Amino acid sequence: MKQIYIIGVGLIGGSMALDIKSKYENVTVFGIDNNQKHIEEAIALKVIDAEAKLEDLQNADLVVLAIPVDVALLELPKVLHHIADTTLVFDVGSTKSPICQAVEQHPRRRNFLAAHPIAGTEFSGPSAAIPGLFNAKANIICEVEKTAFKLQEKALQLFSDLGMRIRYMNPVAHDKHIAYVSHLSHISAFMLGKTVIDKERNERDIFDMAGSGFESTVRLAKSSPNMWTPIFKQNKDNVIETLEEYISNLQQFKNYMEADDFEGIFNEMKNTNHIKEILKGIK
Amino acid sequence: MKQIYIIGVGLIGGSMALDIKSKYENVTVFGIDNNQKHIEEAIALKVIDAEAKLEDLQNADLVVLAIPVDVALLELPKVLHHIADTTLVFDVGSTKSPICQAVEQHPRRRNFLAAHPIAGTEFSGPSAAIPGLFNAKANIICEVEKTAFKLQEKALQLFSDLGMRIRYMNPVAHDKHIAYVSHLSHISAFMLGKTVIDKERNERDIFDMAGSGFESTVRLAKSSPNMWTPIFKQNKDNVIETLEEYISNLQQFKNYMEADDFEGIFNEMKNTNHIKEILKGIK
């Protein structure tokens, strides 16, 4: 691979660029981004080598689509229109059904691979890019059979070089499960932050009492609303389902408290404690 | 200080013992614990020097009460009964009104200082003890005026030597605010863990999709139910109030989703984003 194009030079696109530059020789990484400041910042930080336009994509060996999931639906068909027959395009979005549907009938569907690297932080923009972000992380690939053999191979080699663990899944199952292990966590953190901030308006001292436990639990509330709003929109039904179950569990906990059933409270926590063993497997 | 007695040689008591041993010369740290295995483990790990009994407390310069908050209510009056006139006793519990009330009329009330160091991890037992745990952490002190001057001074010197930032608060305000910044975070994490585990019973693959964001948000669900059940019981009214507000915020988020009001969703997240600045202050 000689010419790589990163569309969206933020946390994920930028980290991908850094790893590709460190793993491959004689590679040039171009950035495409609506935000001119991000392009300049990414060049200054040596995250990308130069700016490019969609019209340049005919020269691309690889195109990484790393933009908010709503814009990705509009951009992917255009990207596929501009590439060469041998170009691999993959996305990194947190929802997979809408993007797979968006290009289902596209004549260049076989140039596209739908991917979701389970990696990130609560920060965004080119300055949030970090080397090694994808090492030992899971990468969910959807509808792999719809991608051309040679491009499947190219993608898997890249993901392997970046240290990722590959998991294959259909887009419907991906969107359903990711709602539980990722989307709900974000809402939980945002609403916890809101609940405490609402209180803090009147009580300035409250945050001085907060410790590392609070910080850990609300960390995701620092995440970008620009990125997350379209994810929740695209995965609306699944997210609502997880929210209903979460609210119901919280309500049940409150019911135990109100009924002074502290054996019930103990059991709720005891039964969830084995999350210790489950989390051991998460890198 | 020559003779220190730690009642409850777990995460907090054990970490306190380690710091005291490293900061002071010629000090002997004794451990008192109902759990004989914890005593043996604490001695083996050099967290404490030897075992002791309540009857030995007449020799104590300092007694640290670091046991679950329900047992603390029963043990503190006994401890005060056994100590000398010059002994300082402080607790480290996460609720402050009940323990202050429990000894309000005790003839040795002036030997006691009610404290809550905002420090800890999700682990427990002597093996969870770590040096430096209290460095740069807040320590909330309640009803300081009810402690003898000389013992206030002794306590403040120790907390200062351990690197803590002191905050004074009345027990009622402490319990109200700590419900928001600590107790609610734990319930949020436990119920998030439960919601996802309930799903996972049928879907084995789900946790392989979980990333560091999920791990951070559910981390507190590893906490000890033995420690947390009595905290929720003692702080019942405040915790129920925080739960009501949290559930109401989650419900509002769900309402926006159901109404396809994604501008509302965006604003909810945007308005909470300044938690970034707030969290910068947390050590």
C-alpha cells in the first residue's frame, strides 16, 4: 500500500493514520476533512502528510471512512464512485445496518468492507489521535462475504498488522449488541453527569467530594455530541430497548430500597459482581 | 504516635496502615478484624505488625475504624469504652449522620473524629491495600468542634502527613451530597452491569464487543456488596432521591428518542459536556 486516504482526521481516523505510517514504509497518508482547521492540525501533528479531495481517490490503495455515521451514509456512495477497481474502502462507524443498506445495490459494493474497531477514548479531533490505539482491540466486521476476496485479504492483513482481533457478525446483530455494551454506557454516563450537575447548580461544594469512582463512571459524558447524536438516531430502536431495561432495573433497585428490602439490594449487587471475571477479558 | 490500631484491615484500613508505617518511625500497627484470614493475610503482607483485641486499646495512640458502616455503629461505642483519655479514634465511613448520632451522648465523644477520606478502589480485603492511596485526596470531616482540641490537632497532622485535603461539612450535608457523587455512581454501575449481563445469558458474544468505555462505566459494579448494602441502608432517603432524579433524566432521554427529537438528544449531551472542566479538578 502506497497511498492511503483518511476521510475524517479525528480520533479514529487520525490514530489509524499514525499506525499505518509507523507500520508501512513508503506510504503517503492523505487527509480529507470538511474542517480545514482539523486538516491543518493533522498536518502540523504529522498525523497526515497532505490534504486531498474526493477527486484524488482514484489513486488510493485504501480509503478509511472515519466520519460521523450520518455523514458516512452520504459520503460512502460518492467515495465508491471516485475510487479505482482495486481500492479498498472501509468504515469504522458504531452502527452497521444503515451503512450496509446504503450501499447494498452500489455497483462497487465489493470494494467496501463494513468494520467497527472497538477502540476509542472520550476525546475527539486530530489531537486526540494516539499510536497503538487498535492494538489488542476487537474489530467487528459485517457482511464480509460482500467484499471482494482480494480486498478482504488486504483489510485482514492491515487489521492484523495493527494488532486487532477480528470478529465477524451480521449488521443487525452488531447493532443490537453494541447498543448494550457501548451505546447504553454513554447514555448512562451522560445522564449521571446531568443528574449531578443539575444538583451542583445550587451546591458548589459537591464536586470537591467526588472521587475516582465518580470520574470513571461519568467519563464517557465527555464524548462528542456531534458523533453520538447520529449513532443514537440510527440505532434508535435498539437503544430504546436497552434504556427500557436499564430504567426498569434502576426502578427495581429503588423499589427494594423503598420496601427496606436490603437483602434484595445485596443480592442485586452480589449477582452483578461476576462482572469482575467478565471484564478481565476486556483489553 | 507509637501504637496504632486498625479495626478492619481491608482496602482503606490496610492502606492507612501502610502509609502510617512508611511516614512514622518506631510505630507499631496492630490489626483487629473478625476475619482471621484477613488478619493472617495482613501480617503476611506486612500491612500490620500484629493482631490485637479491643481490650488492648487502652494502649492506643490512634484507632482507625475501617469496617462496614452498620458494624461501625455497634463497634464505635465499645471502642470508646476501651481507649485511654488521650486516644484519638476516627472512622472512615461513607455515611456520617448515623455514626455521629450513635455517639452523640457518649461520655468519650471528644475522643472521636468523624471522617470520610474520598479514596478507594473497587477492590477489597488486605491485598487491596496500596501505599499512597490518600495522597492528594479530599477528606471530609464532620462535627470537628465535638472533638477535643488536642485530638483535632493530632488528626489534622496525620491527614496532612498522608497528603490529604481537608474539607469540613456537617453530617447531614455530607450524606446528601455524597449520595450524588458516590452512592448513585455505584448503583448506576451495578444496574448497567446487570442490564448487560441479563442480555448476555442468551448472547455469549456480547462481551467480546465491549471496549474500555464499557469497562470504565461499570467498574464500580465490582465493589463489595457487604460494604455497600449498609451504606445504602443508612443513606436510604438521599439515595432514593438521587435515583428518582437519575431515572427521570433517563426517561426524558428516552422520550426525546421516541419523539425523534434528536436536537433534544444533542442538547442533553452538549449541556453535560462541561463535566470535562469539572472533572479536571478531581484527583
